[in-house]
Amino acid sequence: MQSIDELRNNLHSIMQKGRANLTQDEKIECDILCATIYEAEGKRVQAAQLYYVTSIAIPSNLNKAVLNCLVSSATAKKYNLLQIFLRDKRIQESILYQFIQKNYNLKILNQQDINLFQNAYPFAQISDEFLQHNILASANYYKNISVQNIGQRLNFSNEQVYKTLEKMILEGTIKAKIDQIDGYVTFENEPINQIEHFCTNLYSLSKELK
């Protein structure tokens, strides 16, 4: 497996010609190199976008696109990309279609959903992005909820839930107050429609993916 520096050197070597002078195969190679670098750096949405762009030429990249998108942090680009996935006939035939729907529609995930994900990606680790997802989803369904309730749905400890809640509050992802004495979190935001909250202009993202 190549290091990030080696990948960057390969990318630089190809791009010296100027993108306008590259063959279609070279452009695809550049996009894949960029996607691999993004993935290694933890820039999951950017990686997912490029893997998706190249998935027509290289069908196996569709799985990489879906995986990177699902384990990325909650951002407008993530939910726009999920919306694009749901319109893709290849994904509509996938065993993950309903799982992607639940992520896009901010439905609370349970262990059965995670088992489905792990069946599709047996080597993927369950990241706290799924915990973030469930916290956001809980804000749509509950005014307040116990930290234990949030964690036990996906087998996260109370400590992990507190840490993720604090991070999301500091980043402004959610507005909430934590009562560590009683073990509850109270959401301050009104119940919202996920699409309205997260999605920016779909057309502009579609242009990015071209």
C-alpha cells in the first residue's frame, strides 16, 4: 500500500501535463488518487464524491463512495450526496438502500441497522459518526432523552455519548444542555425537517461531482 506522500507524488507527476491535456483514463486516475488521499486524511465526504464520480468507469468505487459517505460527519454535502445515492438505480438495488434512506431521513439507527452495515462492510469500524447521527435524529423526536438511551441503541458507553455531545455542542451542530447528574440531555432546537436543515443547493453539488 502506497503512502500519502507516494500518492501525492504520483498525482503531481500526472498533473504536470495540465488537466486539459490529460486523457480520460489519466483524469480518472487523478480523481482516484485524490479520493485515496482524501480518504487517508479522513476527509470522507470529499473522498466519497470522487469515488462516486469514477464509479461509472470503475463500478467497485461505488462501494467506496457509499462507505466514505456513511461514516463521514454530518454536513450539508453528506446529505446532498446521500440524496444523489438514493436516486441511483445501482444503489436502489443494494442491500444498503434502506440503511441509506434512514441516514438521509435522520431516522434513529438501531443495532439491526448496524449489523446490516457490517454485513456489507465487514472490515469497516463503527465510528462515532453513527452516534452523531442518532443524536441528531433524537433531537427531532425528543425534547429530552437519557444519555444511556442514546448510547445503548448502538452499544456506545455513556462516556462516549457525553464526549460526542460535548463536541457537537461546541461545533454548533446541535443546541443542547447536558445534565450529567441525572444523565439527561435536553435539546433546545425545535424539531426540524432534516432536508431543510442540512441540504444546500443540490444543483451546486451536482456540478461539483461532474
